[in-house]
Amino acid sequence: MGIKIGIVGYGNLGRGVESAILQNEDMSLYGVFTRRNPETMTTLTNVPVYSVDEILNHKENIDVLILCGGSATDLPVQTPKMAENFNVIDSFDTHAKIPAHFEKVNESAEKSGKVAIISVGWDPGMFSLNRLMGQAILPCGKDYTFWGKGVSQGHSDAIRRIDGVLDARQYTIPVEAAVEAVRNGENPELSTREKHTRECFVVAEDGADLKRIEDEIKTMPNYFADYDTTVHFITMEELQRDHKGLPHGGVVIRCGKTGLNEENTNIIEYKLNLDSNPEFTSSVLVAYARAAVRMNKEGMKGCKTVFDVAPAYLSGQTGEELRKNLL
Amino acid sequence: MGIKIGIVGYGNLGRGVESAILQNEDMSLYGVFTRRNPETMTTLTNVPVYSVDEILNHKENIDVLILCGGSATDLPVQTPKMAENFNVIDSFDTHAKIPAHFEKVNESAEKSGKVAIISVGWDPGMFSLNRLMGQAILPCGKDYTFWGKGVSQGHSDAIRRIDGVLDARQYTIPVEAAVEAVRNGENPELSTREKHTRECFVVAEDGADLKRIEDEIKTMPNYFADYDTTVHFITMEELQRDHKGLPHGGVVIRCGKTGLNEENTNIIEYKLNLDSNPEFTSSVLVAYARAAVRMNKEGMKGCKTVFDVAPAYLSGQTGEELRKNLL
């Protein structure tokens, strides 16, 4: 059986975790826990579905819970609560609220003696790790994060809330010239507008005022006003045919100087190109679930982030195997 | 004063460490230890030079030693010996001998209660870390490592040993079409010849048989026979003018499938583009020196590799600062 995992919340992320567990021989999925009526639900692999209200009855059968709820309202409550009884992983991604979330989860996990790893995924997550390592290795330098090309769900949702819009998909696109300048070690100063553009595919209601919708999108504060934004109106059929995937990705580039007179330029680049944003995030969550269980078995407890996890814990191989095969 | 560092061995790597320490406010260089006569040596920053034979007299003044000797003969003896009294970092890079080196160093460091981190740099080192994480996150996949474009010192030395050769510089160059195929998720099977080419710049003695030298290079087993190799004969002036740097770099690419039917392709790419191979390696060593001291202060001991070091230890920032600023 290996590591027994419970999934809490069954959306895109939960389904991604379900698939990812199948790829790991040392793991199995014990069940899915939901706030919906379990009897109305089926899962991709036909694992049992339980009400989240009775999760404590399953405590002895679960090594780690992967929490697949949203950062806005689910995780701030769920992660500290579940950490009272379980090792847990979440993908909490509201950057500004991470310190407060950490404190609450840490209090629970210190008390219960469990390990909770929060803000796991690719940003926050793998990108954060590469920012940290780039700064630690090349302290005299600058780093840049570009996102995309990919679908931003938050921005797509913002368009959907506009009156007269039936559905929408928003792509965040890095400005290639800016990425190249960074890659060439030019250390440019880049405004928000110079780093990314936004492209929107919008399905409007019949007879809607397209000009008004386009204006509302392009002038929306925080989301679009600071960017060069393109709006395309398409049919529902086109949206479903051409834009049903959730690709994403991006790049973290650290450019740092070395040498007594900082005469040499060195570039570290970490790049992701993902067909499926939720499935990749899920895959990261599953690797960190293995780490949480192993760290807890060694007596560790409390709240952790990707910064606190030695990479060896992510792998199913022993230290000896890793040194022989991968170092 | 912060972390006090000793350098053992003063070649390209030692000088790189000396420069790198200046970029880190929480560190200072205590001195350089050499097997040569210290009185004949000066350093870039005029730090004291001592004989390595008297290093134990300085034990109380040093938090960690960075060992900058070679992997062939220096480090196999030096690292286990120094770990009897000091926290140490080395860049041992003979892949096949890492397990044996680990065992010897671990025995010393377990006994002394010190932390020794071996095989630190970029390959082994950062590239190893990215191979591990790629495999852990995307278990259904394949990874590829390409090196270059950059100067291979081992291959340059091999050419220099040929009769009639005064000096030489060898560049390892990744085959761009192969890298592109990997980046596109094609998962190609690549032979040695299909991954890299080798380009040699050779200064021959007056009147040397250039045809024979070129043949000897191109047919040299292990080093060149399995590659498409180009040989250019140039003057000593040209070599010194155009080839005095030690640039290097490369890329680790993991291509992995996700989804219930492995229908989605996800690519992780970690790329280095280095003006100075030794200075970048030195910068990595210095960051891990910080980690060794901090881990030892927390009571850890024994031999470690980059796989065993939680990233937070590399940074001078507190956990709280890291979560706030970088996550």
C-alpha cells in the first residue's frame, strides 16, 4: 500500500492529484472527502467518496491529506483545522496572506505533532524555490519572473463577471523582447506593461454592446488597466473547441555578477511549459505529500514550506540510490 | 564577523570563493591554506595565507572550510581528513566514485559531529537537484542533460598531452536540434554523437605534423572518438586573445506526462549560461558553506549532498523573511 493519501475537495486540482497518485508506485489513494453529498459523486478511478464531516473516522487509514480547495475561503479554515489531526499539504497561493496562514497552520501542527506543508505548487512553489536559490547563489544580481503563455483563471473569472459576457478565457503572455533582454544579462528595468500582455477570448450575449464590454475589460483596475490588452469576441463553439485546455508556464531568471570586480555575468533560468496547469500543480503536491509523511516519520512537526524541505524527501529512492543514480 | 570561512587550495576555484565571500554580508574570509610555501603567495584580497600543515592551530577561528582541491587526488584524502575537525564543503565531481567518497567522509563527520557537504557545484550540484526534482514531480517522463557551450578542462588537458601540442582549448557544444526536440516534448532517443559536438582550438609546435595531431584528437577514445569533432589550429596569440575565458553552462530538461491517460505534456527546464564556470561553482560552494554552518548549529552532523539540504539553509534571510519576500 505504501503512503495512503486522502484528497479533500474534488475539482480540477483534486482530479489531478487522483491521476498523479497512479504514477507513483509507493502511494495509493484512500479516498476523496467532499462537502457535497458523496452519493451524487463519482471519481475518475472509482475510489470511495466520503463526507468531509466524517473524516476523523478515517484518521488511522490516512498518512497525509492533500487539500484541494480554494485559497480565498476554503484553505484559510481547512488547513489549520485538518492539521490538528493529519499531515497535510495545501497550495495556498494568496501571496500577501501567506505569513498569517503559516502562523495559524503552524500552531495546529506543532500541537498535533504533524507536518503541514503550505503553498505548494509552481508559483508559489517551484518558482519561489528558484528565486531563493538564485539569490543565495548569486547575491549580486536581479531576478525576474515571467508568467505564461497560459490561462489565468482569476482574469478569466473577472471577465465573466462583466454584464453581457457568457464565458471568457484570458491568456497571460510574456513580452518576448523583455524575456530576451533579461536572458542576455541586460538587467532591464521593466514596467508591468513591458513584462506581459493579456489576450482575451470572450463569448458575449446576443445583442450585447461589444464596445462597452471591450472597454470595461481594458480599463478594469488591477486586472487589465496596466497592461496592453487584446479582446477577441468569439462564439461559444469556438471557445469550447480552441480554448478548453488550461495550459500555463513561465520562467524565473536570475542574472548575477561574479568576480572580484563583478566582471562576469551568469544566468540561471528555470522554465515551465505546461499543457495542464492543474495537473502539474497536483504532481508537485503529491511529491510534497511523500516528503511530509517521511519528515513526520523522522519526528519533524509544524508548518513548512518548500523552502524547508530537503529535496531528497521528495523522491521514493533511498539516499544511497540518489547519490549513485542522480548526483 | 558572521560566518568565518577558510579556503584550502588556491587555484581558480579558491580565487572564485574569495571573490564570492565578498558578496555575502554575513561572511568573512579568515584565510587561505596551501600546500605551497605561504610566503611565496599573495591573494586577490590580501587575506593571510597559512600552511595547510598548521590548520589545526586555527580550528577555533573557522566555522567552515571550503576545499578547493582537485577530485582526482586532493579531495579523496583531504575531505575525510578535514571533516575530522571542521565543517567542510567540497566539489568532488568524479561521478562514479561519489558513493565511496560519501562513505569515507560520512565516517569522519559522524565521529567529529561536523557537517560535510560533498559534490557541490552545478554538475554534480544544481543539475543533480533538478534531475531529482524533475523525476519526483513528473515520474512518467524522461530527462536530458546537455552541457555547453563551454570549455571542458578535462578535454583541453587531453589535447595538451598530445605530442607537438603547446596549448589547447576544447568547447563542448550541445546540438541545437536535439535540444529543441527535447524542449518540444518529442522524447527522442539520442546517441552520444547526436547530443554534443566538440570544437578544439590547438596551438601546435613549429613544424609539427598537424594532420597527425588532428587524427590523434579525433580518434581519442572516450574523449573524442564518439563525437563529431572539429579541430582549428591557431596561434598562441589568438588562443590568449580569443579563448582565455572559462565560460560554460548547459541545461537539464524533464519532459513528463500527466493526466489519467497521460494526455498532457509538461516540460521543466533548468538552464545555466555562465561567463565563468569556476566563479559560478565557487558561488554555489559559498551558499552551501552557509548551510553547513547553520545545519551544524542545529545539531546535524555527517556527510550530506545537495539532496539533503533544505533550501532555506542557503539563504541569509530568516524563515519569516523568506516566506514574506520570496514565496
